[in-house]
Amino acid sequence: MNANQRNFDPGEPDGHNPSRDMPISGDGMPALDEIYRLPARQGRAAKVSAGQFLTVINTHGTQVCDFWAFDAEDLNEFLSMPHQHGVTSSVYPRTGDKLVSNRRRPLMTFLTDTSPGVHDTVVAACDVYRYRQLGAEHYHDNCTDNLRMALLAIGLRAPEIPAPFNIWMNTPVGKGGAISWLPPVGKRGDSVTFRAERDVIAVMSACPQDMIPINGADNTPRELEFMVSAQEPSR
Ligand SMILES: [Zn+2]
């Protein structure tokens, strides 16, 4: 084992932004029915208890949200999109789907979606390496670090970086398996709602990608909002 392997910590961010220091509360416990702002380029974590509902709002309609959920009792169990593909035989999540963990147990249900339903479950979260390859010369905010920092901000540590549910990311898999990189197709105020089947730590990152147009044709990352509630929100 060389020094790099020995020192690697999957929970340690490669850089820093306010996600590290601005949790919704010290332990991630949300005030129910409060709409939290998720600033552009940042991440936040929230505890969602079994039976509660998490709604993510696409405030401007053009923003991708990288989404993860970890079992609150054991962060080594988390939503896993490759396992999801095996359960639903699809790379496109649909409302009504139970979202499963890397131990193939339902952690959440994808309950409602006011958008056209275009989401991605194939592409890894952006990270410093992605932006370096795209030509970034300095540290670039990224969803991987936003996940790490959002968890550190509530006293937790990412055990690894699971493949995210990329809400509103329009990267369809075409004939032959080719992926296209396209702007979201929703509208202002679109929302998705998940029901927690177990107590989970949900993490959302307003993707900071501004080098290809997955956050709108103008390459401009924008804010999102989210809310945890005891009753299913009316639409
Ligand atoms: Zn991203």
C-alpha cells in the first residue's frame, strides 16, 4: 500500500465552499414545512424520518439536483442507482418506484413529480477531476465535495460517494448507448416528492456545472429549494 492509498479518505473534500459551514441545523434535523433555500453551487443535508416527505423544488426550472440518501442508522447503506437499475429494469426512475439501497432494500419512494419526468441515474457526480478534464485551472465547486461538506456540516462523514439520482438532469441514453448532454426540460417551480421508508439522511447538491449546458443553455447554476413535511404536500 503506498502513501496515497493509506491517506485516502472518501469523506474528505478536495476544496471548500459554504456547504461545509451552513447546515440547516446542527444535526440536520429540519423544521417541518419550512422551505429551505439551497444556494447555487452548494449542498445541504437533512434528516427525513420514516413516513415523512421530502420535496425538492426547481425554483428556476433549469437546475439539476444531485441527490443521495443514506440510512440514518448506518451510512454504509445508501441509495444506489446501479442496484436500482436491477430492480426496475430501467435507467429512468418513475413515480411509484421504490428507491433501493446497495443492500437492495427500499429507503425511499419516488412519489410525485410535476416535471416531465426527465432525470438521470447513470452519470457519476461531478468532482474536481471532471472539471480539470473540462479545462478548469483552479478549484471548481463540485457535487462530490458538496455531498462531503453537507455531511461534515452535520457531524457525519461520507463513507463513499454513491452514484447519485440526478434530478432533472437531461442526459438521455440513446440507441447504441450514447449519452447526450442537454439542458433540463422542466419549468419554474417544478417539484419532486419522496417519501422516506426508513430514517434517512438526504443530501442535495445544486450542481455547479457551468462548463457544459446541463444547468440550462446559459451554463448558469442556480438555487433550488427543499422542504420536509409530515403530510404529503398538496400540489
Ligand atoms: Zn454536479
